[in-house]
Amino acid sequence: MVKLLSVDRIECRYQTQRVVDELSFDIEQGEVVSLLGPSGCGKTTVLRAIAGFNPIYKGSITLNGRVMARPNEGMPPEQRNIGMVFQDYALFPHLSIRNNITFGLTKLLKKEQCRVADHLLNLVELTEMAERYPHELSGGQQQRVALARALAPKPKLLLMDEPFSNLDTELRRQLSVEVRDILKEEKISAIVVTHDQDEAFTVSDKLGVIANGRLQQWDTPFEIYHHPINPLVASFVGEGTFLRGQALSGHSVQTDIGLVNASKINWCAGDQVDVFVRPHEVIPGPNNAAVNGKVVKKEFLGTSTLYTLCLPSGKLVESSFMVDHDYQIGDIIGLRVETDKLVAFRVS
């Protein structure tokens, strides 16, 4: 595949405060990627630097072989051929949906503007809404219009800043899938900034986890979930609990929840190890299990129930049991850990 964007060791600041440091990643033509991280981590700053709204103090940003930005020089945003979709949609309230979409196409003849608008209205399934105004549309429909408007000039790259955060959970999930399908159909590369791991997993070919202004890991959603590079990434991309343990051999570690085995990790006996245990990996064991947990909280989720369990050590862990189990507050349950992709880190 052809490299489209290269972000090479950039540093960004707000006044004298460094908010992004030595951050690098590449995007190939046609890829949809996400920058995932908590509020204030620097992900939106990176997006704005790529768009041309923020300067960079070190490194470079290259798009399609052309340098867009380096220290003390940068191409203006309007010359970068980059589209932008904002969190608040930023639609023009006095323009119809059709005219919102064609707003930036002033260099095209009216007939060509109509052709582009018709294609995009069909693409985002809003053909019948063409003459309505933004206030007459739902939040999800307004976001589709914002997407169509950003796609109208045929940008090389589309940037999306928390595009679904104003929508409810179900609509956010649905629109994430729809937007990915649209981008793939149009062969548009895109970067989505989000703090929502489910959103990032749904939409992305690759994703980067950012914390404290640094890129912690850049990989596929599958690899980042199952093979996080450090405890910070593990705790951000999946719910779970860290349990401190001691390695008994190269492949087993004794923890508060009992003996945990792993086939692809080599420890030395005596090593201190932090094991990241996810709710679906903690399952009911026999009544005579080596470790029991006391139910202190339960949350019915339909197909499963999420239990908070207190271990004999006093440590709390969460466990997701299928509905054929129905334990009550105060019940004592035998527990064990079952996983073929153990996430664990040697304590330095």
C-alpha cells in the first residue's frame, strides 16, 4: 500500500507548555485510523496540527509526499486538501442541507455542484432531506450532513474530532459502522479522534493510544486489545483489574485469585508480575476452588451479569457470568481465571 500521511516526531506546545512530544505514525492510502486517549492527552492537538490550525515545534508532517508542516513553517489549512468534521457539526443554520454540502464548491459549475450533492446525499441516505434545514434534522442526521460536506471537495485525508460524542450510545455505535462503510466506499483515508474505545475499535484499521502527550502504542485494534505494550494501554482499552503476583515458573504466576498460567510469556521464578484480569476471564470454579470471592455488587446486563467480587485478600475484581448463573449479594463463589491471551507485565 502507498503511504499517505507521515507524522514524524512532532512536538506541539501551548505557549511554553509541551503537550505533544516525539509523536510519530504513518497512514496508508485508504486506511481509517483512530487516536484514542483520555481528555487532555494531546490527541486533538495532533489533529489540529495535521489540519494546519496548530504549529509544530519539532518534527514534520508530510501528506502525499509534500511537507505540510515543520518548525517555523507550515502550509495554510486551505491548501492542504484535508477535510474536517467537528464535534458540534458546525453546519450553517440558514442554509438547506443541499447548500450546506455544496458550500465549499464555489469553483465548480452549478450542474457539477448538484451532481456532487446528489451523490453524497444518496451516500449518507438523506436524499429526501435535501431541502430541509439543520434544525429539522436529528443529531445523527446532522452528523451525516457534516460528513457529506467534508467529503464534497474530495479531500486526500479526512479528520474527525470526537464526531459521535453528542449522540446516544446505540446511535454512536450505528453511525460508527455507517461512517466506516462510507469512507471505505469512497476510498477516503481518515483519522478519528475519540476517547471511546468501542468507537475506536469499530471504525479503525489501526489505532494509536495517546497518554501524557506521547503515543504509547500504534497497531491494529486486535493487537492493542490482546497485546497491550504497557499497563497504561491495557487499562485504557479494556475493563479489568490489575492483580500483583509472583512467578512460580516461566509460565505461571500466583495471584490473589489463584494460579494463573500463560503459554507465551517467560518469567523467572520469583519475578513480581502484574496480571490484568478482564471480567470475562474470571469464571465460576468448583465449590472447593483454591480461591473464593464474595459478591458485593451485581449488575444485570441481559445476556450476562456483571459481579463485583471481594477476594480473601480484600482486592475487588469484576466478573461477567452468563445468565444461567444468578448469584446474590453475599454469596460465596469459587473462582478461577481462564484465558488463552493473558495480559501481564513484569514489575521492574
